[in-house]
Amino acid sequence: MRCKLLLLIFCGATSFHSLAQSWDNYLKNQMIASYSVLENKMEYCDSIEEKLPKIDEQWFIQLSKKEKYAVASYLAYLADMNCFGEEQKQYESAMLAYTAESKDENALKEWFSSARVYRGAEFEKTFANIDVTKLLNWHQQNSGLKPFDIVQFLQQYPEFQQH
């Protein structure tokens, strides 16, 4: 009887361990699949890039050159999130689930590394001084904003045109 009980406990523990490993694999496969979907959507978003028309509103025109660049950078970010934000959330969720379960932090570290875009202290200071309510109101009114070429957009303004 005692031997059967030990055998039953051993078999139960072994199958639980196997289940845990397969759960890690399932989460890893979900992470890989969601990354593939994100990558495909990002490529699609690059392919549908549109020219962003000049913003002729006073709140934008009166900005300095540095402020216009900061606002345009944020608009580009918002346009990207309009296009592939949902896929990015799905990937991040799958990656965090896998990382939490497996304790494998490689994907998380790679994601943080690729997400870090160097912006100098001057850019950060410029952006911090901008009243973003007007920017967000403009974005809300133009909710169909698609990815755009930031250089092409800024060259519509005299201070960005090369003479």
C-alpha cells in the first residue's frame, strides 16, 4: 500500500512538472507568434505611410523649430500606435506572461533595449515645456492619423527647408 502511494505521488509530481514545462513552451510560442504578427503589422504600416498635411493652426505655427520637431515626433508616435498599437499590446502581454512564468528575461531585455530611443536632455526639456492639450485635441480631431514621414512633414515649414 505504501509503495503504491509513493508511486502515485511520484507520477503525479512528474506529470505536474511536465505540464509546467509545456505551459512555458505554450507561452513562449504565444510570444513568438504575437511578435510575428506585430512585425508584419509594422511592415504594413510602413507601406501605407501618407503625407501629413501642413498644420496651419496657430498653436502649431507659433511653436519654435525645436518645439515643432518635438510635436511632430509625438504625432509620429501616435500615428504608429493608431496603426500597430493593438498588436504591440498583444506582444507585450504575451512577452510579460512568458517572462513571469519562465523567469527567462532575454525577450524582455531585448524589448527594453529596442524601445529605448535616445533623446537628448534638450529634446526632453523642449517637450516638457509644450502644452500637449492642444496637440492631443488636434490628434483627437484627426483620429484617422496614419504613419507619416516626419522629415517630409516638417519640410512644409520654412524653418525646416534647406536653402
